[in-house]
Amino acid sequence: MLLTLAAWGVGAGLVLFALVQWLVVIHYLRFMQPQSTGQSTGLSDLQSTGPSTVSTTGQSTGQSTGPGTADACAVVIALRGADPRLLTNLTGHLQQTQVNHHVHFVVDSVDDPVVPLLHRLPAELRHRWTLHVLRLESDTASLKCLGLAQVVRELLHRSDPPDYFAFADGDGEVSRDWLKRLLDPMLTNSSTDSPALAIGATTGHRWYSCFPSSTADEDGATSHLFGGIVRYFWNLGSLPQMHLYHVVWGGSWAVRRQVLAHGGLLESWDKALFEDTQVSTWVAAAGYRVVTARGLLVRSYESVGVAAATRWIARQLLDMRLYHPSFPLTACHAIISLGLQLLAAAVVVAGVSLGRWEVVTGTVAAAAVYQAVYLLIWWQLQQMADRCLANLSFDSAVDPANRWTWSRGWRAIIGLLLTQLCYPLATLLACRMPHVTWRGIRYRIRGPQQIQRINYHVYGSSTPSLDAQESK
């Protein structure tokens, strides 16, 4: 009798849990329907009538190398190390259309290998970027937070500061209309009567390619292949939650100048490890709200092992634990997911040992429904991403690497099961992580505003490999 009740409870729990997640995904899918590329209301105020007037030499100083600018939007990108595809990705930020913008790169050392790479950017775009060098005056925050805060303060103190600030990471490939689409919700919302209802910040989402597209990559190390699939599945599943909880992703977000000038966020960055998930708190404090930019995705693919992918997931969850109030819900999601599957396995084992085949059959059927819903969610989100990416103005064609083949199918099923194991493990690691290594720099964590940088060295040949250091 008890085994039957346990089987009914576990089976109902699996099906109900899967259906609730599917409803959240449906809500996200409806929101993310691609928009047309027509000009937005208020966009004319941000359009450039000619080349930017800021001259940049890329000189290595602690200050901005260009004079004051009347650009409507400043794009700020913190860099450390010259990653693969970085030159292409940064060129994409310089080639944004329909918005009068200027890109500000910040590095922690003039000896960083990314500095000579910057001077390989197209000469005709040299007027569109400025190089800043971080002043290492504090060890109470990450290099990224310190660098972003320094550049934003410099721009805010100018006589003609930008109206909007956008932030990005160097490992993401953006479309030419990325900035326009990122700013669009704030532009169309600028005439809202009540500031409490106005949009103060927007965020895009990252989309990892699931499989390498070249034969050489597919014949590469299996561990790195499955690591990339685990990261793909976890990132895919996190997008509906990020939209639901208004979580900002640091690789693609924008904010009004008034929010940054209001006070709080920049001061928090001075003592923070991560800059992005806390944004929604400070946007709300300034009387605004955060929204997802509809249909806006940033493409990314990096080869990574399963262990490194798990540590990468743990660091994303650590970001949530430190700076976003929704982390308890995220942790519960991981625990319930693992707990239900472990209970289902226990019921099946007990049923087999007792010869209760009706219990075994019912539990296996419920587990099959659970996994089938996850496969449906995967297919729907992938279809959504394909439509969104096709609607964006990328220079290169959308990577067809995610198209179905039988070999990719079985790899995907294994990757999905691996993700369901790595996710709870990463959640546990995030809850107990006293240190984190990020871009070769080690930080001690005592609390959200109690961060200490333990070491420092210029990024170079002695820096751990990308797989080991887990770029964000």
C-alpha cells in the first residue's frame, strides 16, 4: 500500500512539475516572438548623422583617450585576454546601425594581449572606440566591476554624458541591430507619465550553439563536446526563468543614465564580484523596471569540458545567490528536479525487488512523460531561437549546427540527462563556494559586499587555459 502511494505521489509530482515548467516556457515563447526591423518611435534621437566625433588612439592611460562626446549611447566592454573570435565580436559592436554610439573598452593592464588585438580592428572604425585602463586602487571587487564603474563614472562626469549606457562581453557575437533592439523598449517607453512604470533597463539573452558545425570539431574530444551540450541545455532552460524573475545578463544589457546617476549601483560595483544580476534591484530603487528586449539573442559557442561546464553553471548560480532575491526559487527548482527523479528511481527499484510490476510500469511512464516534456521544451526553445536569430541582422548566416541529425539526437539526449545531474551539483557548489577563480584571478567570498581579490597578474601565457578559468 505504501509503495503504491509513493508511486502515485512521485508520478504525479513528476508530471505536475514538468507541466508547470512548460507553462513558464510557453509564457516566455509568446513574449519572445521576433519583431519587425522597422524604425522605433524615438529612434531618430539616437541616430547618427555622421561619424562619431570622438578620436581614439588606443593610448594606454588610466583615463579616456578621447574628448567629450555627445553620443546618445556608450557601449562599455571589459576585456581580459584575447579569446577566439574576439576580433570579429568586437568589430560587430563597432558596426551597430541606427544608433549614434561609441564603444569604450577597459582593460586592467596595457600589457594584456587584447591591447594589440584592438589595434587590428578596422581602421575605418577607429573613431568609434576608446581604450581605458583600470586604475588598480582596490582589491574589494572583481576587476570587471571596478573597470565598468571607473568608465561609467568618467562618462557621467562629462559635460555631455550619454543618455544611455549599454554593456556587453567580448565572447558574444551581436547582430548589427543589437544596440537598436536593446534600446528600443526604453525609447518607446520614454513618454510614460509615471516614472514607476517607465523602463529603466533592458536585457538581451545569450544563446549557445549546441553542437560544433565543422567536421573537425565534431571529431574532437567527446568530453568537450558534451560539456558544450550541457552548457547549451542549462542556458536554454535558464532563459524563461531569467525573463520571469527580471534577471539581467551582463553580456547584453542597457540602462538609462538616470538610473546610474541615481546612486547605489556604481557604489555596489565597488565591492561586488558580479555586476549584472543586482541591476534589477537598483533599477527598482530608482523608480524604474527591467524588461527583456523582445527577440534579442547574442550568439556564442566555446568548447568546454563537462567538469568546467558544471563549474561555469555554479558561478552563474553564485551570481544569483549573492545578488538576486530569486535564488531560493532557483535552488528549489534544482533540488525538486533531482529529488523527484531519485525518488522515482527508488520506487522502481523497490517495485522490481517486490515484483510490483504495475508500480514499476506506472513510475516509468511518469518519468517518460517528464523527460518527454523536457524534450518538447528543448524543441520549442530551439525553434524560437532559430526564428529570433534569423530575424536579426547578422553578417554571417545563422549557424545550422543545431539542425537535427541522428548522431546529434543521441548526443542531445545524453547531454540532457547529464545536465539534469550537473545542475543540482552546480547548485550545491554555488551554495558552498568560498572562493572563485575568474579569468585567472582568485577571489575570496564572505558576502555580497565582502569580496577580496587574493592575487593579481597580467593576463598572459602563464594564465590558466580558457577551459580551466571558465570565462563568464
